[in-house]
Amino acid sequence: MNKKQRNTYSALFAEPIRRNILWNDVVSLVLALGGQVLQGDGSRVRFDLNDVSLNIHSPHPQKELKRYQVKAVRDFLVNAGVEL
């Protein structure tokens, strides 16, 4: 993982929940951790990592994750056993 991906990971777990986390940065983080990102119909996306899946809609038209999406990605990473 590079520094930007580590910063994205830290931002996901920051309190209070940040509102400026970019979708493409989260996708890059999941891929760097060895996960898969599968594009579904429309804005549907599935993240797979360590036998854990997260089905989520990519944010649109903006590029930043909403609070509930940050929480979902945070829970996904914890359930997948990711720790930095």
C-alpha cells in the first residue's frame, strides 16, 4: 500500500466521520489490500476481500462518500480482518 491508501484507511476510521473521502480512493484501497471490485448494474458495486462482501452503490453525482457509506466500508474492512 502506498501513502495515499494508508491516508484513506485512516480517514475512514476518523471520528467524527469525514465527508471528503473520495470513492476512487476507497476503490484503490480495496484493490491494494488484495480485494476485488465488481461493477454491477448502474451504480451498484461489490467489494470482496477475505471472503467478506459489501454491496454498495457508488456515490453520484458527487464523488465523495456519504456518512452511511463510510460506516458501511468501515464495517466491511473490520469484518474482513484488515488492520494497519
